[in-house]
Amino acid sequence: MAAKAIENIASAVSGSSHQLATTDIGSALWYLFTHSTVEAVRVTAISALSRLTRVLPAVFLAVIDTCGPAAILEGVGGAGARVQQHLLTAMATALLTSPIQTHRVTQSMDLVLKVLRCLESPSTVTRAKALLLLLLLIQDNTHTLLFCCQHRLVLHLERDLRKATPLRENPIQSGYLTQCLDLLIVYLGSTASLILEEVLCALRGVIGRRHPTTAQSKKLKPTLPSMSVVLELLSSQVFRCQIVTEEFITQTGLLLNYIASIESNETNLASSLGAAVCEELIRTSLSIVEVLSQHHALITPHHSAVVVDAILPPLTTLAFSRNVEWDAGSSHNQIFALVTKSLLPRYETLLRAAEPIPLYALKLLVSMTEHSMHICSFIKHSRILPAVFQLIMANSSNVTSGMVQSAVALLCNLSGDTVLDLEPLYQQGLIEVVVSTFPEAALIHLDGEGNAGRKVSHHVLPALLELLHNILKQLSAVVRSALQMSTENQEVSEEALQCLSMLVQLYGGEGYDCLSPSCLQSFSHMLRTHMHPEDHRIQRSTLRIIKRLVQTTERSDWSECPEGAGLLCLLQDITTSNRCHVDLAPVAAEILQVICGS
């Protein structure tokens, strides 16, 4: 009777209820609840205690201090729905005012698990109150949130949301559940980006370090596993729309860059955190990208802003990395086969499609060609290049556009490796494209401050200069090869010599192999076979080329090889020989002086 009277009085917050809200009455009601064998008495006692806690949370905090959180939540298991509801209410109300007791509860995963099991109750009110208590426990506690996600929290949320209309349950109670669900969903939806930022912040300080400090390792250990929370939330249709924003995609791109550094061993975390933690981080991060790739409607609005620029480059680096331990050793070959057999053959169609598809297609090609020589070789001998050249020519009046910028960057990648043959590029119109585009880019660059695309042109012009540089270096190698041909073809020899003279005036001895043994032998051969006075023009041109190369080369060991020594002897002979033209001796002497001075 006394418990019932207290329950009735405490139903309304008033002066009388405040007089009853004491720790002694609270302890007495708890004793009655835990020792009575009559269920109705137990329900009345815990109901009265719960209502008093609403008036003064310290009432139930005193019970927690006396009995401990474990004893409180022990009463949740196996109890009826009404007892569970009152206990969960009292617990949440008390913990709301006591961070210390909240911390005590979250330190025991067994206690958290008891609350999670309340989500399996058939009572909507019990599930709703359990959601509120869980919201209180996981706030600012990523470790507890991770544990809850590992124990099907998201699954429970999805199940309750799928119940479109309450059929046999009280509509009012069902509405209460919906409100509690909304509170938790809003909080969790905002948590993913915060967790990702916390992980990025922890990684930012160690990227590029071979040995993280103890403090850094201590921060990383509890932080990195929380990435699985992001994956769990992103994989759910309940949270996906809230999570995927431009900022989130940008953060994911930055994370992939960090992952590429870890995977390449540029950043060594395995020694301090263990290989399993690193592997799990890489696997989780790539799974996040996989989820994004499966939902085009969510990422399409962000294509131009971040997806192509932020996600694809580091993802391509990882895809073509030599350090990745692919499953069964065949995944790398599968990716390469997928790109070359399925993707690239369709590229001609993609490059001729309506905008913005060609721009995104070009950016993906740029990323792939930066990391795979095999992809470069495949593209050079495919039908992709004519379509690329057509895009450049079609946009030649707007060379500062992203289309031209990406296309020129692609050509730079294709022309940058001297091992690869550039003849396919020349045959398909590379020179014509450079000749057409370069003057326009230079004019825009010099035009002045008023041009709207001026900032972008700063990227286009250096890229065009790099492309021209690659072309001329390749031509220089061809010309040197021509010089090594038989001098029986006088016309070829003289033309090659003139081309080499112009290239040397432009680039000097920039190429490391400009004074290679084969080149030195060619120079000696040219000088010996044109000793007659009537050939003094060829000899003079050859000597001037040698002089320019000797003055500008960074190599100092070229004269130590047999071919270099032979050329030095020949130069000394020219300075003293009566058979050579009088104009040659001073040039040969200048070359010897430069060599001796270096």
C-alpha cells in the first residue's frame, strides 16, 4: 500500500513528491523490489522508484552507488516488460545527470549487452526506452558504439523502421518508438563523418614516418578499429543518405591517400600496431569505397567536385600497386584484364559521349596511366588516342578547360617513359595537336590578369611544355641513332647533324645518355670520316655540338671510358693537325680546356 501511495504521489512533480524523493525511500523501494515474491508488488515498487527518480535523479544514483550498475541491469534480464520499462527509465534518468556512472556502465560490455538484448523485446515501449539508454551510453564513446554495431544495433534499427504500420500494437506506443528511433538515427548519421575525421587526424601525424612515437601509437590503437562503424552505418540504407556528402567523399579520398602510404610501407604502422590492424584498416577503407561505388545515385551529384579528383587517383595507386598481397596472387591480373578487355575497348564510345562523361573518362585514364606502363602501352596501340586528339582539337578555342587539361596530362603520361615507342602517337596526330594547342595556351598565359581561365591555364601550359619536352627528348634519341648510321648516306648524315645541333642548343647536356659510349663513338666517327678540308662545315658543327654537351652535362665520368679517351685523343690531334681546316683547331682547344677545367 505504501509503495502504491508513493507511486501515485510521484506521478506528478509537486511539493509532496519532492518530500518523498529521498535516498532512504529510494533504498527501501529497491529493497522491496528485489526481495518481494509478489510480482504486482515488485512492479509497484520499481514504478514508484522510477517516478521518484524523475523528480530527483539522485534517488536512483544512490541505489546505483550502493548496489552497483551490474545489480541494477541484472534485474532487466528475464523480467517482465513493465519492470524492464521502469528500470530502463530510472537508469537513463539517473545517468543523464552523472557522467561518472555512465562511464562505469560503458566500462562493462556485459552491462551494455544487457541493454542491447532489450531491443529483442516484443514490447515497443521497452525497445524505445532501450534505444534512449543506448543513445546515452554511446554519446562521445566510440568504443561502446563499436561494440553495439558489432552486436546488431543497426539490424535492430532497420527492423523497427520496416514496420510501416502498427497492426496489433498500441499506436501511441508505436509513435513513441518512432520518436526514439529518430533521435538515435539522427545522432548516428552525424557520427560517421566525425569518426572518419578522428581517424584522419590520428593518421595525419604519422603519415610518412617509419616509426611512430609511443603517444601516436597509443592514440591510433583505439581509433583505427572505429572505421568499421563507418562501414556498418554506410552499408545501411537507413543512414547512407545522411552520411554521403561532399565532405564525406573528400575525407574518404584523403583516407585512401593515407592507405596508399601505409600499403606501400612509406608509413610503417605494422611494427607498432600489428599487421592485423593495418590489414583491417585497408580492408575496411576499400569496402567503404566499394559501398559508394554501388550507389551511383548518391555519388553522382559529387562527381565533378570530388569523386574523380579525390577517390580515383589513390584508388588506382592501390589497384596497380606491386606491394599489395592479392588473394591467390591473381587479383592484379584480373584487374588488368578487366581494364584492358572490358573498360578500354569501350573508351572510344565514352570519349564521344555527351558531356560530362568524356571529362570523367579522361581523368580516369590519367590516374591509370600514372601507375601502369602496361596500360600506357595498351592505350598507345588502341583507337583511344584519335578520340583524345579530336577532343583537344574540338576544344582548341578553350584550352583552359578541364577537358584539354586532362587530355594533355594523359599525353604527358604516355610520352614520359623513354622506354615506350612514341611512333603510334606521331602517326595518330600528336605533333599536329601540340602545334595547334601550344600557341593558344601561351597567348592566354601572357594575355594578362583579365582572363577568367588564367589560373587553369597555368596548369595547361606547364603540361604542354612537359609534353613538348618529352617529344624533343625522344627526337634527340632518334637523331643520335641516325648519326650512328653509315656515312655513305651523306644526306641523312647532314640532316641528322643539323637536327642534333638544334636540339643541343635547346637542351644542352640535360639527357644523362647524351655522352654515352655509343654517342662518343658516333662523334669520333663523324670527325674521322670528314677530315678533308671540303668537309670542314660538318666537322665544325660536330665540334660545336660536343662543346655544348661538355659545357652543360652533369656527368664527369664520360671521358674515362675507352670511347671518351679516343675522342680526347682525336681532339688533341685536330689542334695540331695540318690536314684540318684552320677554324677547327680553336674549337677543339676550347673543348679540351673545358674538360681540363672540370
